[in-house]
Amino acid sequence: MKSIRTLVLLVLFSGTGAVAQRSKKPNIIVFLVDDMGWQDSSVPFWTKVTEFNKRYHTPNMERLAREGMKFTNAYAAPVCSPSRISLMTGMSAARHKVTNWTLYKDASVDVADSLLRPPMWNVNGISPVPGINNTAYVTPLPALLKDAGYYTIHCGKAHYAAMSTPAADPLTIGFDLNIAGHAAGGPGSYLGEENYGNEKDKPKVPWGVPGLQEYHGTSVFLTEALTVEGLKALEKPISDKKPFFLYMSHYAVHVPYAADKRFIQKYKDAGLPEKEAQYASIVEGMDKSLGDIMNYLKEKNIDKNTIIIFMSDNGGFSQSPRAGKPHTQNLPLKAGKGSVYEGGIREPMLVKWPGVTKPGSSTDRYLIIEDFFPAILEMAGAKNYKTVQKVDGISFVDLIKNKKQSPDTRPLVWHFPNKWIAQDVAGINYRSAIRQGDWKLIYNLKTGSKELYNLKNDIGEQNDLSVKYAEKTSEMAVLLAEKLKSYDAQMPVYKKTGKPVPMPDQSF
Amino acid sequence: MKSIRTLVLLVLFSGTGAVAQRSKKPNIIVFLVDDMGWQDSSVPFWTKVTEFNKRYHTPNMERLAREGMKFTNAYAAPVCSPSRISLMTGMSAARHKVTNWTLYKDASVDVADSLLRPPMWNVNGISPVPGINNTAYVTPLPALLKDAGYYTIHCGKAHYAAMSTPAADPLTIGFDLNIAGHAAGGPGSYLGEENYGNEKDKPKVPWGVPGLQEYHGTSVFLTEALTVEGLKALEKPISDKKPFFLYMSHYAVHVPYAADKRFIQKYKDAGLPEKEAQYASIVEGMDKSLGDIMNYLKEKNIDKNTIIIFMSDNGGFSQSPRAGKPHTQNLPLKAGKGSVYEGGIREPMLVKWPGVTKPGSSTDRYLIIEDFFPAILEMAGAKNYKTVQKVDGISFVDLIKNKKQSPDTRPLVWHFPNKWIAQDVAGINYRSAIRQGDWKLIYNLKTGSKELYNLKNDIGEQNDLSVKYAEKTSEMAVLLAEKLKSYDAQMPVYKKTGKPVPMPDQSF
């Protein structure tokens, strides 16, 4: 009996060794930018090169686009927490119910409205343990990657859960290392001179960026400090010969804007107003970080085994302190952050997967942020993983490999039963939307009105076709209602009666 | 081997039989009245007989008091859902977080406030299964009683959970039978002539009382219909010789008031205003139900093995449509339903446990509604039961048996981080409170102010001692903060900043 056991062990070990040889796990870097718009780059994501593409200088994004694949129809949620949590869980925001941004425990950041109030959404974000009020209890992406053998690094903005809940600390959701991440979703300041928003000798809650004390009082811009620390963190897995997952989650290009002195002069010289010049300098500083990472990978000779995924979490910020007419900062797209119009949800996305993505290629097939979860796990070779949550996302690996040739017919859904800003303008606040093929329906949860657009020849959502194509409108409304119900989506409620707003297929 | 097994089985069976002989499980009836005040009875619960004791006629409560034990310091939460859920779970309302009343899924019934908004409380009530948003996931009392061998009957108002969630149906929380219970916490109408608030041929959502169709169109008052049906339901366990748990949960004496024609005339003759006469008639109709049940038990010869616990779920309603000056309906107690003053939380409670309670006895020891859960399970002989929730309540069986002789030092806590009505008056809305011994501290969550009373000689909470006994005030504030934190209590939040209101031991 002993000899049989020895034989079995031998077979098992040699088998494992062989598998490891055959499929060396790729390193994976998710380079996630905050609040970056679809046009905030010198890489054109539209069919035309716009004035914005000429304004911004992102040479390293251009390089990534040359070496990898461009996605022109990549979507996220209209604000940050819903997107980030979809990425980390694979769930539609309508299902995970972290539909607005999180910060304080048990407290909704929704602005007061005269008619509606938000549903009891998951204001506390996600939780890796059950039983915590108003959290989505989930098996998070980093934990699964860790299980799959990855060394997992969080660097930058976390924003997974409210203060004083477990997932406020990235280490609780499966990260081996946390650099500068906590509950808050924005930086107190980008400036080392301002200690990134902290007091000189103690952290300032909630906005002071945690950690990074050695940069306090220096002139190092936050983006640079995170890049240096993020790359330092790669030394360990490289020397351990372990695959790594680097979630490079920049605080850039979120408010509060400040000049990245390394880059601002040329934007001033170009005549941009002060705040716009600052914004462009933050964009370029973020782009430098991407370049530094690409250079580092090459230097360490691991670039051929490292996947880089570039993405933003929602549309570009389109209100004050941005200069110019509000909600024009993402043209040709309508509106910006907070909106279910394209300006609020369409993102600049690039993927370089050496040996898989065709250099300089592009796809106009659509995908949405919850698709990152299964895609990254597929890239990592994780199979048969178990999640406590239902995963809505669909891996885009087939899309990368150009295996999907049929037209897009899958419905994509956005659901924002919340009030983000005081004014109900530009498709912001209390909206749901659905895209199927080139058709897109917007449902105003406050008025009951529906708008129908055909994005093929109206990317700017200027021609409402809901009356002209009434049948299509009602077909899309029924589909949206079905999807929302399947997600157990929450509706805002009438303050007066406490009754929920009707589904889009019900009369108002 | 076979013979040993037989022997073991024989021993086991004879053992079980012996135990069953020794401790025949008592039947348990919880007779829960809705919105009944401490003085709405001809049984005096205070040291003096009041005008209210003279106004109301409750001869069957008098009989129950003669045959059982009176509790003069029994407490509930200031509104119904928190109390009912504490009873069903053993949890403090601060812990289960169903802090206001429930109805629609995902929707808070809180009234809008200029300064604060409520925390993300459990608007969906309790749930016997995990993973349902904004519910307290719990092992409910009826399920445990069922496990302990009881036939469990729900009769009347349920109000355990929001519409379209599992526990809206009492059968999901361990009841074998449900008579007229659903999500709503009030009756559409008391009148058979009005089909208890339903349309003639179909239920009217949300307030129409479900079931009871055979009484539609008759002149049977709701209280009577529930009594008849509740007693009918006892036939099965009696004939099956199974112990029963009857949760006799009257919709009475909740609004909307109507005349119980069997009793109203004498109150009119006494000169009461119309609404007050109606109210008194509903109280007497409820009292008749108690008498009918007591008679039935005697008739069936099970009265000596049946425990009756009489209780109300919060203080008497003290606003329009009640007549008279608002918030004087519970004098000598201050305020009424919704308030953390005594008028909102002190309840008429009677217990008859044949052979255990001393007939005609009384105790002024205090207890609170979450204590019902462990007490009832102790009465039922349930031991080593498991609950997914942490139980805060302490059984009052020792208190019944007069085993507790030391003075009360246990802190009792109330927490209402919600806004029930539009006006912040009479201790209603955004309050916490704590009682220890005769001291009681009230914490105003909106203004930060604290009041201190000594109930021994100031049951009406008229003399605020917070300045005179500043040290006691701050000691009680620290104790309240400790308790609230131990319950993981939710605080309301400032609309402007999203920050939670400080704990009572923090500066405002």
C-alpha cells in the first residue's frame, strides 16, 4: 500500500510541475484612472480626432494603444463606487446596490430632493464577511486572485466601503499589500507640500491620503509618489517568481485640481484657463505613471508576460471647477460624470496582452465594467472559483481574441436611483438606461419620461426617437424592466407615499 | 450487536417518555395590543387610580390581574416595528436596526427633516434567510418554538417585514398558521361592513386586512373576527395534544378609529367626544377578546396549563384624531407613541402562569420588550437553542418567580434615530434614552441636549436635573454611548456633511 501511495504522490507532483511549465501565469496590471473622460487623451477613441485629443498629451497611452488593443465602446457606471465595486465583484450596480458613492457608515450622500428619496442602497459598500448592514457581501476579485497564486497589490484609491467597516481596509478583501488606500474616494490634496491633505503630524479624516509620510513636505506630486511606491512593491513578487496583480488605482484625475508642475507650463502656454491647465497637467502626470510602469516592466524583462488594462471609472467631470460651459467637456459625448448619457459612462480603455492582443488593433464591440471580473480571472487562469455573489459580467477575453463576430445584442444596463448633485440636469440623478445594439433608452425615474437614441449615427444623443419609434421605445422599456427585476434593482421612493417609483414598463 | 442497539433504543425511548411526563409543556398565549397606553385600562398600573382608569372598562384585564401578576415597569420601543421585532428576536432595536415602522420594500417612511436624515436602517424588517437587503437576518421566536414542539399560530397584525420580502408572510418565520397577518401594520378598517379595508371582491393593498373574507359585509368588528378565528385555530393542537403558541396580535387599538357598537354607548353617555368614545369602545372590544380566550381555556380545561402574557407594543397614541390637548392622553406619563418619554414606552403588562405567578401579585421591577424572547423560550422549556442573532434580552422568568431581590441596576436603552412625524415635539423623533435604577437620561440627537430625570419621584419627567446633577448626567451619557456602541447602533446623519451625529459622550 505504501508503494502505491508514493506512486500517486509522484504522479501528482510531476503533474503539477508540468502544468506550471505549460501555462506560466501572466502578471496583471489594472491601471484605473479616476474621473477620466473618453476624450481626455491624445489617443482618439472616436472615429474623428477631436480638439480634446489635440489638447491632451498622453504619449504613453499612445504607446499602449500601438502595442495593444483599443476599446471604443467600453462602459462604466456614472459614478465611482458603483463602477469600482462592479469591477471587484462582477455584479451589475443594480444588483450590488452600491449605486452612489460611499464614505460614512450608515449614511447616504444623496442630495435632498423635493419629490423622491433614494432607496436603502448599500451605503456601506462591499464586505468580505456577512451580516454587516447595508453592504454587499461578496467574494472579491483580489481574494480570488490570491487563491489563484497571485501576489496582490493595492496602490492608490480604494473606496470599497464606508469608514469603520471591514472593507475600508483593502487588506480585508484579499490584497497582500495596501499603499495609500482607505474609505475615501478622493485625495485631500495632490501636493506633497500639503501632505496630500493631512496635518503635518497626523492624518486628517476623511480626505487625507493615508501612508506616504516620507513624501510629506516634499514637492512630489501624488501620482508620482504612488507610481514609485507601486513599482517598489513589485520587487517582492518578481524576486519570489510569483505572478502579481497590481491594482494601480490613481487618485488622478479627480478633484481637487492642482498644478502638476512638471507638465503645466505647456497647457498654460496653449492658453487654457488655469483650472483646465491644471487638469491637463494631472492627466499628463497620470500618463507618465503609465509610461514609467511600462518602462519598468521592460527593464525587468517581464513586459512580455504582463497584461496591462487601462480604464477609467466614469465619465469626465463636467461641472465647476472645470472651465467652459458645463457638460461640454466630453464632446462629442453628451454630459459627463454622474450622467447615464454617453459622456458619463463611456471610458477610454486599452488592453495589452503580449502574444494575444494584436498590436495597434481596435474594437468597437461593447463591454461594461462588471465584465472585468470574469475577464481578469480568465486571464489569471482561475477556474471553478466560487463566489457568494451572482456574477453578471461576461469575460471580454473572447472579444480580445476576436472570437465574437456576431453583432452586439446583449443588453447593457445602468441604474442610478440616487441624487448625486442638487440640480437634475444633463441626465444626472434618478435615471436608468439600457443599450442593445445601437439603440439606447434613457428612463427618467423622476418624471417617467423615456428617451430613445440610435448611437450609430447619433453618438451625441441629440435626436430623441422615442415618439418616432414608439414601438422600439416600449420594447426597450420592457427589456429594461426585465433586467432591473432580474437584478432585484431598487427604485427611489416617493417621499409622500413611500411607494417605489414604477418600473419602466409600468404606467407612471 | 443487535441486542445492544435495541437496548439503547429502549433506554432512549423510556427516557424521553419520563421527561415528557415530568414537564408537560405549557401552552403560551402572547396577547399583544397595538398602540395601547399605560393608562388605557381599568387596571391601575400606577400607585394611584387615575381618571383614565375610571374612564376605560377592561373587566377581563382586571380578572387577569387578579389571577396573575402585574408589571408596572414594563417597557417597549416607542413605535411598533422595533418592539415587535425585539419580541420576535430578543435583540435591542439599536442592534436589529428596524428602528422605525416598515411597509414598502427598500423605502424609508421617515419624514423629511431640514437638518438630519435617518441612517440606512433596516427598512425591510426581519428575514429568516440571509442576503436580503436592509433586513435583520434572524432566527425568529416562532421557528424556535416550533422546534421545541409547539404548534404556532399567528393571529392578527404581523408587520414583521416589508412587502415583497419573505417575512411579510408569517409562515416564513415559523408559524404553522397565519390568520390575517401581512406586511402592513394597521387595519384599513375595523368594520366588517367595510370588508376591513378591502374592495368587495379584491384585496386592497397595502392596508386591507387579508383573509377573513367570510366576515366581509357583516357587522362583525375586526377584533371579534380575529378572536373567533384564533380560538378556532386552537382546536387542532388541543385535539392533537400538542402544546400551542398563540400570538394573538390585535390590530386594536390602532387608528383608524371606529365605533365598536357593542360597547360605545356607555362612553357616549359618559360625555366623551366621538373619537374618544370610539377609542374606548375599541379598548373594551379588545378586553372582551381577552375574556373570551380566558373562558375558552377554562371550557376546554386547559387554563391551568396555559400561560397568558398581556402586553402592548408602544405608548398610547397622543395626537389627532385623539381628542384633547395633544400628548396628555397618557398622564401622569409624559407624551405618547413615538416618544422616548415614559408615555411612549411604558406598557400595561400582565402575566398569568398558573402555579407560578402568585394571584393578584405585582412587581415594579423593570423589563423591556426584547426580554420576551428568552422568557418565552424558557417558559417553553427550550434549551440550547441556536440563533444567528445576538440576543440582548434577559428572561423575566426569575422576576416572575420573585428570585430577583436586588435593586434594578441593569441599563435599559431606547434608540430612535428616525423621524416619525413632521414636528419635533414631546420627545418624538431623533432621540436616544437610557434608564438605570430610577435615573433616566434623554439624548436629543438633533440638538445634542440632554435631560436627566429621577423617575422615583418624577414619573412625569417634569424636572430636568441635568444641570443640578451634571456628574450623573455625564455618567449616564457615557453609559448610553457604551451601550449604543456595543449594539453597533446607527446614528442619523447631517444632510450637509453626511457625517453621523456624535455619540452622547462626544461633544456636539
